[in-house]
Amino acid sequence: MSAVGKAASVIPGPYGAIASAGLQILGGGINALFGTKVDQKKLQAANRGTAEYNNFVSNATNFDAIKTATAQEGVQDAYSDGLFASGASEKNQRLHNARIAARQFASNSVLNNVNNLVSDQINDALANFSAYGGPLTRKKKTRRMLTI
């Protein structure tokens, strides 16, 4: 309705202005009753924090250098419904779920980095040991039976 109201504003004279204003007011009323309102500031903050978690990489070279992702502002409900609308709760839930998945990704990155450091330490320690004089395990010798 707002788009129709803007299109009506090109009608010359006072009729175009009156039609434009009336249609835009009617469109605003319809959006308030049946539409979903978006708080862009809250939506941008939620998307920015989720992107920070998704882009986090833990690449420490020793245990002292391990750091977790920087804490981000919590996700606030960016969508709100009109009187007869019902889609905002699903959209808000998707924002929350995306943040949970992004935070889990960052935690998995740190955990993977720690596991790699532990494996490197074990492999370095094992590289210092060696077998002197041959294999560490013996193969069982099979005895042949003489048949007549």
C-alpha cells in the first residue's frame, strides 16, 4: 500500500497529494495490523556478533597462547508482529539458533586447536624413543611337520 501511495503522489494537483497521503496512512495501518516490524539496529547487532563467532579461528602454537572467541552482545528479538501476524517468533528463533551454532563453531575451533597441540606433544615425545636392535614385536614361528 505504501508503494501505491508513493505512485499516487505523481498525480498532479492536490488530488495526487491527498491520495498519496491516504494510501500511505492506510498502508501503515495494514502493516501495523498484519505486518512484521524489524528493528534494524538489533538485527545488525545480532548478525555482527554471529559473524564474529563464525569467523573465529583458534590457531595457537602453544597452550599459553590459547584464547577463546571474544564475547559478543546477546541476541535481542529484532522482529515484532502486528496484531494479526505470527512470523516474528520464528524469525527471532532463527536468529537465536544461528548464534548458538556460531558460538559452538568457535568453541569447536578452540577444542580442535587444543587436541592438535596435545597430539603434537605426544608425537614429539614418542619421536624421542626408538627400538635398538630390531622390531618391537616378534612374529610367531610356524613349525612345519614332517610328513612321511
